[in-house]
Amino acid sequence: MRNSRGQVRGLPRWNRCAVMGVVNVTPDSFSDGGRWFDPETAVKRGLELVAEGADLIDVGGESTRPGASRVDEAEELRRVIPVVRDLAAEGVTVSVDTMRASVAGQAVAAGARLVNDVSGGRADPSMVPVVADARVPYLVMHWRGRSIDMNDRAVYGDVVTEVIGELRAGLDRAVAGGIEADRIVVDPGLGFAKRAEHDLALVAAAGRLRRELGRPLLIAASRKRFLGRVLAGPDGSPPPARERDAATAAVSALAAHAGAWAVRVHEVRASADAVRVVRAVNEAADAEEAGSTERTATSTNGAKTAHPAGGPAAEGAEGSV
């Protein structure tokens, strides 16, 4: 099978790029402006996304949009834990999106099966030990600093090479801290200390990221600023975040084709369709490649047996000289 995506120990095995649906239990998300802030509404939203094709649901209680200030620990716990608990009770595979070890630990106890840490363990030194002790999968994202000033850190000579190097360092820190390598997913952190040209270069290099880092890759492009830049009208104004879902699905298809393990999206249906089409096309390509190899072998073997050395064809060839 082309573009092997890898497997994450502790999570289901999907036969295609997985789709992670996003539930932001925040009043200030860039993408939905607090539509799912109420826990009951957030749980309902998570179940809707599963019905639309999401394979797992990522629950977060702290906005990481550019310029966002941090929420305190008690409030993050109040937002996140009931939603994680209720979705897990419904049989949903839940990820918790947090930079705090305390939130990660309580979310895992409530049923979360993956910890998605946008800081890659750098925001809270207790995170890696907590995840290692819990023996759950861990998502390490490329991160250069907190949301309040991360745009100032978007300075690169070669963004792909530098992101690979910095992600490899994060991966090494996690393994050195006791997290098993086969439980780790990597994420290039689109939009985090990146300008539009950086994000586009990283999407284009998704296959290289996957190969060089040697771990399953998650691409989280959903509704982000670089898509707004691509879709900007003649006056340069980007469309609102909620009008970028078709563009998000296009990136989902590109990521799936490049071998990404999962894509993280706010609206699931179009991306769920996109990754299934990619799987079908890849299967057709594999079948065609196998058939071509078989036809070549049959043709070669047939040519050898039809005209054995010393047989009529050989004699005729000699007689024509």
C-alpha cells in the first residue's frame, strides 16, 4: 500500500487517513467564536462530528489563536473534563488539547486516549512524565512560544528543514522522558509562529516530514489564516474562518495523499469524504501497479517459452541471415 501512514499504539487502526474533529469549549476560538462553550452543547457537537465521519474528537478548553491570553487551570478543567467524560462514555475516541499536565492527567482519567500538546512538552515540564506514566499516545507539535507573541517568532531560513529539526528535538525529549516512540504523533504546527508562505511550504512537504521524522503525521490546517490568504478577494480581504471549509478539505486530500496519519478539522463531512476518495484512488493505483507488474512478468515469460533456444523461431532467424 502506497504512503504507509504508520500506526499509533493505543489507538484504533484506520485503513486511511483519520479525521480528527475539533470541539473548542472556549468563548474566544478564532473558528467558531464560542458556539460550543456550554458543556452540553459541546458534547452534542462532538457526537454530531462523529456521525459526520470523525474518527476521534479533540476537546480543548484554551484558545491558542494568535494573541490569546492563557486561561487559568481551574477554568480549563471546568470546561474540558465534563465534555471528555461524557463523550468517552458514548464510546467516542477522545483527544484532549492542552498544555497543562494536570489537565492532561485528569482528562485521561476521564477517558481521553490521546494528549494533544501544542507546546510539545515545553509549556509544562510535568507534561511528559504525566503522559509517560499514563501510557497514552502523545501528539508533539512544532512550537516556538506562546500565542501572545508567537507571530514575532515566524523567522526562518529554510522552514521545512528547521521545523523538522525542531520537531525531532521535541520527539527526542518525549522519548527521553519515558514516552514510547510508537505512541508519538508529530504535527508541524501550521499557523503557530508561521506566515502563510511557511504554512504552504510545510503542506507541500508533508511527505518529507513523515519520512524524515519517522512517526505518524497530523496536519491541522482547518480554517487557518494561510487559507484565508489564499482565498482573499481582489481587495486582499480574507473570507471569514467559517468560509474556509472547502479549502480545508482540499488540504485534507493533499495531506492524505502525502501519507498523513490524520487531519484535524472543524467541519468533518467534506474532509471525511476527501480522505476516503484518496484511499480509493490509492487502492486503484496499487491494483493497477500490481496488474502492470503481473502483465510484464507474463509477457516476459511468454516470450521466453514461445521461442526456446534452438526452436523454430531461432532456426528461422538463422536462415534469414
